[in-house]
Amino acid sequence: MKNIIIIGSGLGGLSTALRLSNLGYQVTILEKHNTPGGRLNIIEQDGFRFDMGPSFMSMTYELEELFNSIGMKVPIELEELDPLYQVFFEGKEKSRLIYKDLKKLAKEFEDVEPNLEENAKRYLDKASQFFHDTIDKVVKSNFDNKLEYILKLSRVPLKHLPYLQKNMWSEVEKHFKSEEVRVIFSLVAFFLGSTPFQTPAIYSLLNYTEMKHNGYWKVKGGMYKLVEEIIKILEEKNVKIVYNTEIVAVGNNNGKVYELIDQNGKKWTADIFISNSDAAAFRGKILKREKFSENKLDRMHWTLAPFTVYLGVKGKIDKLMHHNYFLGNNFRGYADTIFTSSISPQKPYYYVNVLSKSEPTCAPEGCENLFILCPVPDLRYKKSWEDKDELADNIIDDLSNRVNFDIKSNLITKKILAPDDWANTLNLYKGSGLGLAHDINQVGAFRPKNKDEHFSNLYYVGASTTPGTGLPMVIISSKLVTERIIKDYGII
């Protein structure tokens, strides 16, 4: 029986452990922290429970594929969000509800976009074609080199080529007249940690997945329930998880890794090694690869840094629902400056998740738990976050005004995670929340490979490698790396 060590217990590492242990491999997971999950984690404080990072799922059939691959049904209960979310625009008293049902969506925006249903259908049909023409050929494939990747791309219908040369905003602008509607269809770019002015038009396919194909789903019990259920299955499969263990060095010989060394000097040996840690941190800091040096990494395009605030509040905030966006009235100007600014935003755009709307157990009776995410510059541009309390107060004051609820007077508990906290806690490069951006030259075979360039028994899984970031992509990543290992070592 071959032994495998997985470094890190993010969803990519956990999913890979499920697949490989089911194939007969003996798997051990080494985790830096005392809880599993990576970004998909939990914060518990003063009787409140918060999802630390991801707050919804899309493409839930990838979750079904994962558990089907080990002969099981999905062990969590998923509930579809309807409406998907609501958006508050600055200066507008009423929020906009965003529905998958295009008739309902058209009704919501009939005052500013009279032909929305027709325009949205045309836009989403185009995105649908691109999604179905590329998902198997490009997203769900391993590539050994860039030439192989380009040959696969050449099999994608030529009608999609313009998508590769335009940004998402230009595509949205072409289909919709209203600035509000354009912004709504561009918000998905923020899920990728970028802006629609930098995100390639091909990612309009995500509008298709959210509004037509699969939608957004919440996990009954909170997102961390998924991690907890996977851990139970792994324990049944005799997968060992060792916590409070951070890998700081690698021993190698004759083109193979033979041991990992943790912070206490303990050595860990195995036949195969898989890294679920951030690629920039592992390949740069631990393997000391020139290609992943700070100088080279700083010149690449990274996703936004998260500034997150977790609030436990006494009372119920009627204007909030499960997912909420709070935007200003200068979308282009904000997007053009926020990611490279050296100062905190004065009028921040932010997202608010209120899990207590659907999960009363995550807050004391009569209370709400608010998780606020504000995209901010990473540590390349804004090195100090000593002003984090000031920015948090700015957001809380703005939110209070817009939902007509005095949050500060009813505040029970508060926790802030600035980009430096995210960088230190999860080894995220310069605090970038989702790692490398999905530019055309940073996806597919141009993204860090899931098999090491030098060591034949070292592999990678997670948002840092192919196919990219986001929970469904990370699950696909676990399938791709498993296919690599089966090809190299077979099924035991």
C-alpha cells in the first residue's frame, strides 16, 4: 500500500483525501492549524458562529460527483437561494432583488431596463454556449504542456474567440443599457476576486451558472458543515489528520521528495506528496523556486485581498437577507482604483452575509450574525493595516445608515481580519484572498501545474493550481490531481 501525505486540509486537500483513500491509498493530512478547512472554516465567539470565508455554493453537481466517486450520496443538505441576493445602491432607498427567474428579474428592473428579459436571455444563451463548449475540453482537463493546452483550445468553436480578447464589462455593456443592470451582471467578477474591467469576457459563463444553470445554494447548518461531514468520512476510511503541524522544509533526492520537515523538526515520509497550500508560499518560500520569487510574483495579477468583519448583533435587522451587496454610485472609478490604492476606501463597496436568517442556531435568540467582506488592496500596495478599526467602523456606520439599524449600540461581539491576518494565517501571498487572478495568461496550462516540474512524486491541489479558484473548481482540482496519480501509480 502506497502512503500519501497531503499538506493542508482545505477543501482541495480534503476532497483529494476522499478520492485517494477510496482507491486504497493510505493518506495522512498535515494541517498547520487546529481545525481543518483552510479558507472554508469557522469562527466561534461569544455564542455566535460565523462562516469564516465562503458563504454559498454554486455548481453543486461537482459536489455530487465527488461523493458519487466514493459510492456515497452528498452528506449535507443544500437549499437553493431564491432570490439569489439583494443589492443596495447608494442613494436608493429600495434594494434590488436578483432572481434566477428572468421574468421576476425583468419586473424588478422594469423602470431602468425595459427589455431586460430579452436582453438577459440573449446574453445568458451566449454564455451558456461558451460554458458547455469549454467546461470539459478546458476546465476539466489535465495538460502536460502549453502546446497541448493551445491545441485543446483550438477545438473550441471559433465563434468564442472574441471572448478571449474582450473584458467582461464590454460584453455586459453591449447587452444592457442601464448602469445598474450592468453592475449586477458584473458582480460575479468580484467572486473571482477581480473587477469586470480586468476579468476576461469568457467569465460571463459564471452569470450563466448563477442565473440559469445551477444558481446559488446555502448549506443547512452553515458552510462548515461540509468540512465536518468530510472529516467524519475520512475518519471512517482511516485517514489520519495531524493538526498544529506546519511544513517548513522538504528533503529531496534523485528527483523525488523523500521527506517533509515540520516546525518542530519532525520528519514525515511517504511515497507521494500533495500540497494543498498556497502555491506562492510553498513553491516560493519552501522550495525556493526562482519562478516563484517575490520579484516575479509581484509582477503577476492577483485577486483582491479580503477585509472581513464578523459582528454579533442584538436584535433583528429586517432589511437584510442571506446575501446582500452594498455598492456606491461610481462603480468604474471605484474598480479602477481600489485594487492598487495605498489607502483604505473611504466609501467602501462590501458584501454582507447573514447566516442567522436561515440558521438560528448560529446566534443567540433574538440576535444576528453578520459576516462582512470588503475587497481591498493587497499588501503589495497597502502594507500597513493599523487603520483596520477605522475602516471597520466606516463600514459599520455606512451599513447602519442603509438598513436603518444602529449596529454599534447593539454590538455584542466583533472580530476583524485584515489582509495581513489572512496572509499570516493561511500563507496567502500578500493577503490575496483567492490567489492568482484568472487572466487568459494565468489559467489552464499557464496556471501553476498540478504536478511538480522537478519532483516526480510531488503534486498540487486547490485554488492555486488548475483549474482555478472557487469551491467547485477546487473539487474539480481534486479530480484532476487524482487522475494524475492514477496515471503515474495506478489504482491499488
